[in-house]
Amino acid sequence: MSSVKIDVGENTGGAESAHGPGRADGRRTRWDAHRSARRAELIDAAVAAIARRGPDVGLEEIAALAGTRKAVLYRYFADKSDLWRAASSRVVGHVVAALREVAEGDPSPEQLFRASVDAYLGLLEAHPRLYRFVAAHPEIDTEAGPAPFRRVLADVIADQTAAHLAAAGLDPGLARPWADGVVGFLDAASQWWLDAPRRIDRAQLASYLSGLLWGGAAGVYRGA
């Protein structure tokens, strides 16, 4: 990954007095864009380093992968927790995108359950170290501030489930506790799967877990 060199000591205040407010605003805008791009590169480096080493990766390794020094990281992140939260946010963002993609084809409730479980496990299988990292650092950035990643995933599932419940004549408000239960169930089963001495096939596990989840959901639908 290439390194972008930026002089953070640049005096934009002096530029404003010498060249006028318009010039200063342009310089500040360019600096903000550079800073945002560099921060994104450092998050990329953190995610790549975590994928290689797992949750115990050090800041030195992340800095080396980004072509910089550890001290530079603190120019773009308030502290280590800020960087960890940004890395977890990037990983969870991929999971959220996969879950939303599942719902784009307007699947039936059963298909939604099965496809969501398969997408969740597929990403976990491809990047187990990243999943362990997120489990160890569960807080991610949202528009409302830091929040546990499980709550964010539950929000997505609740939104997808509410419409199906309403169509079946059920209270869409039930989607929230339902979604929280689904995320907790998948999270616990996934951690067991990663730690199991003899791991069963992902497709088999996805079928088994979605069958368990849909078995409970079907009972609610039949009752309605």
C-alpha cells in the first residue's frame, strides 16, 4: 500500500491572511480530503493486518503495512480504541451490505432466513480472524455514535423482517426482539463453529441453523 505524505504542520491560518478567505477555504478543503483519504488507507492497512494476524495485531505492524510509523497513526485516530472501532466498522459494513443484498430480491420469509444465515457464515468462513477481532472489539461507529455491532446487525434484520410480519397480519414491532434473538443465536453458533476442533461443513451448518431459526418462525406464522 502506497504512503501519502502530508505535512500536517501546514499553516492554513497564515494562508488565509495572505491570500484571502477563498484561498484558505480551498486549501482547507483539499487538506480535509487528503486527511479523509489517508485515514481510509490506514483503516485498510489495519483490516489487512488483522486478517493476517488476528485480534492480537500490533500498531507497529499496521503502521509498517501502511508504509508509515506508529506515531503517525495518532494524527488520524484519537487513540488505539478509535482505530479499532474504525476497523470493526469497516468489517461490519461488509456484513451489513451482504445482508441487505440478500433482501433486494424480495425473498419469502423462509428464503430470507436461509440466505441471511448463508451470507453471514460465508463472510465468517472467508475471514475468521476479522470475525474474532470484531467479537473482541464489538463497538462500531454509527450516525448516532458508537454502538455494539450486534445492535447494528439486528437493526438490518428487523427492518427486513418487519414488512414480512405486517404482510402476515402480525405486529411488525415484534421484528425487533426477533432480530436480536437471531443475531445472538448466529453469533453464539458462529463462535462455536470457529472454535470447534472438528468443524462441520459451512453449507451443512447454514442449513442446520436456518432450519432451526425457520422452525421457530414458522410456528409464529402458523399461529397467525
